[in-house]
Amino acid sequence: MVALEGLILLAGLYAAISPWVVHFTGNSNLAVNNLIVGITIGLLGLGLTLAPERTSGLAWLAVPLGLWLVISPWVVTTANTASNGVIWSNCFAGGVTAVLGLLAMGMTVRFGRRKEEK
């Protein structure tokens, strides 16, 4: 389970630094968006890793944050000025984050049921 939460942390870190990796030229709103959402996902992953018993109920937050990363190039930019690299980067980071969030939610439910059975 720690590996999954660590991957959520890494996905968040990538989303936060992606404006400088992919060079979001002319998309300062999208760069700020990715920085804020990426830091949020990274802190969520860090919390899930360091205190899983207290933060496991927050795993579902990764899914809407990942979906927001996928749609944000079309919502945040004006007149669809996002380049293909920016769109692919956000879709990849958002898709990975959403899938990892779904997996973390599933593991939380599964481990919660095991505790109830004991």
C-alpha cells in the first residue's frame, strides 16, 4: 500500500513541476493551476504515506484532482492556446492520478472490511 501512496506523491510532484518540464509558454494560468493541484496531490500522497490510518478516508480526493488535471487545459486557458505537449502532459498526469486514486480507494475499502471481520 505504501508503494501506491508513494506513486500518488510522485504523480503530484510531476504535475507541480510539469510547467517547467514541458515549458508551458504563454499559459501562466495553467502553470499556476498545475502547481497548486500538483502540490495538493503531493501533500495528499505524503499524508497517505506517513499517516495511513488517519488519512485513508481522503484517498478519494485523488480522483477528482486527477480528472481536473485532464480537463484543465481546455478550461483554464483562453482561446485554447495549450500546445499538444501541455495537453498530453496534463492528460497523462491526471489519468495516472485518477487511476491511482481509484486503486487507493479500493484498497481502503478492502482493508476496512478485513478489520470489521476480525
